[in-house]
Amino acid sequence: MSKIVVIGAGITGVSTAYALLMRGYDVTVVDRHRYAAMETSFANGGQLSASNAEVWNHWSTVLKGIKWMLKRDAPLLINPAPTWHKYSWLAEFVCNIGRYRENTVATTRLAIAARKFMFEIAEREGIDFDHVRRGILHIYWDKRSFEHAASVNRMLVEGGLDRQAVTTEEIASIEPTLHGAFHGGFHTPSDSTGDIHKYTTGLARVCETRGATFLYDRVVTDIARRGRFHVSCKAAEGSKGVASQVIEADAVVICAGASSRGFAAMFGDRLNIYPVKGYSITVHLDDEASRAAAPWVSLLDDRAKIVTSRLGAGRFRVAGTAELNGMNRDIRDDRVRPLVDWTRMLFPNVCTQRVVPWAGLRPMMPNMMPKIGKGRAPGVFYNTGHGHLGWTLSAATAAMLADTMVQSIPVDARLTL
């Protein structure tokens, strides 16, 4: 049986491991954390949102980035300090504006396909992840933004999405707890929400039951080819009782999020992924009044670039912002505060006394499309760079990659390099 090493135990890595196991491979997953889903898959916005498939490659995004550059609490913040990685990524981002429509439609189709894969997995394996299937409601405060949303909606509908415009009265009917003088909105009944961390850790346990090996607290230091791949690992900083080791494999799959760029360089592949930081808060609904005042329908506020998800009866997730500041994981008060203030403004009866902040790095390609498939070297594969739609797309991209691998890596025989 061919052995595959998957680097990364986030949502894409664990989903890839599952897809490979289902096709008969021997799978080992390596991660530098002690558990699965401890970085970007820990506390994201929680949306499974084909309705958020619009890529960001648009001149309006560039203009907003310039306008907000010196505003520390802006929804989009770019650290102006020059680095080659950041400015080369931005240059490629601008170059892909011409593919805005094409990539938005393609992403919509992929997101719709991914929902079917993921829901089937969750039902088949009995994974509980606070799944709420009440749709996603996009809200707009003014006529101009609503009209732009209407043009985006035509692309989403072209991609196969059922998404309809709604009036202010219909907004109030769809989510009665919402306070605000909105111009209008769009509602996608087929979208849903859930807890990405619960889903990913649940799927990781399923993978272990099906025979996968998870090596946690390991940092991959080198990947060499001597007939087979030799993946060298050492103990992660602060871990105890973990010995250095070398894992032999017939193929390697890179699912390392924002760190994938460095692994790709080991194989001579240029993978221009940039870490775009996002923040979230988890509001604990400790009293009955807060539980009644928090929404169950997932929201996206276009003006604030904030999304919400209800995670069971007792938690409310609010997430947003995009920050281009390198591999910086600091949780900044001036970036968290707008999320709390937004919650207090739109849901005034929700108590924000117990709020848990978090920050994660979205692994984004300049064209906003994930990297799925073969690398330059035989036996090297990628499933990474999903950006703000990692959870939404992961089940489909994992299946796509596994099908690609079956064509070149025999399930029941080792690859000769």
C-alpha cells in the first residue's frame, strides 16, 4: 500500500487525509501543534458560504486598501512597510483583476459542489459540529453597495447559486433580532454555518479510526528524495517526550496553510501564498436574554466586512477584517474592538461581558484560487491557498486532489522515483 505524508492538520490537511484513506492509501499527517485545527481552522467565521465566493481581485478593493492604509481599525489594513513577498503578491493580485468574473463564477461552482461532499461526510461519520442550516443573509446599508451586490449576484447565479434580493421588511422577517436601517439585502437559503474546529477535530478522529497516523508536536525540517521521500521531523518547541524521526513515503501533500510557500520552495515550486490575517470574537451567551437576542441566521455586513455564526445555543461567533502584515499572529485590541462594537450596535441586548478574541492567517493566492494538484517534482502535491473559503471549499478540493493522485500514485504499490 502506498504511503502518503500530509503536512498540516488543519481543515484542508485533515479533509485530504480522509479523501486519501477512502481511496485506500496509507496516510500519515504531520503537524507542529499538539492537536488538529489549532491555527486558521480554530475559530474562523464559521460560514459554509457559496454566497461569499466573490474573489477580491477588483479595483474597489485596491482603492479601499489605499484609503484605509493609515486607519488602524479599518476592515482592510495593509502594513506599508516594504517586503518583497507582500508587494510581489499585491502586484499579482492586481494582474488578476481581469479574471475577476471568471474566477468568481468558478469559485461559486466549486463551493456548491463542496457542500454536497461535506454534508455527506458529516452524516456518514456522525460528526457533530453545531451545524445550522438557516441560510446566510447579506446586508447593505446604502443603494450604491446594494447595486454592486446585485452585479455580483448575477455572477453567483451564473455559477448555480440560488440567491435572492430581499427588502428591509424581509430582512426583519428573516432575522428579527437584527437592528439597523438597511437599504436591502440578499439571502442564500442553501448556505449554512458551524464550528470548524469541532468538525476538523471530529474528522481527524474518524481518520485515526480508519487507520491514519497523526504525528503531532512535530516540525518538518527537511524533505529529501532517496528513492522514496524521507521527511525529517523534530520536536516542536515546548513539546516533551517527542523524538526526532524520519518518515518514509511515496508521496507528499502540502496542506500547510500560510507555511505552504516555504515547503513549496523545497521542491523548486513558486507558491506565492500570503498570510492575510483575520480576527474573530466568540461571544458567550451566558444569560437567557443574550441567547434570545443573538441571531440564528448567519450574516454578512458588507460595509463592515463582518460575518456571524451561531454556534449552538450558547455561543455567537463574529469575525472579519483583513490585515496584510506578514506572519504576524498578534491579537490587537484596536482590531478586536470594532467586532465588539459592531455586536453591541446591531444586537444591543447581547451581553459582551465574556468575549474570547482570536486571530488567524488566511493562506491566500494572488488570484484567490486554491492551489490543487501536482508540483514540479514527481510525488509532490498541493492542496492549499484557499484564503477566506478554506472550510467552504475543502471537501471538494480534497476529493479533487485524491482523484488526481490516484492517476499517478498506485494505491497498492510504491512509487519509484
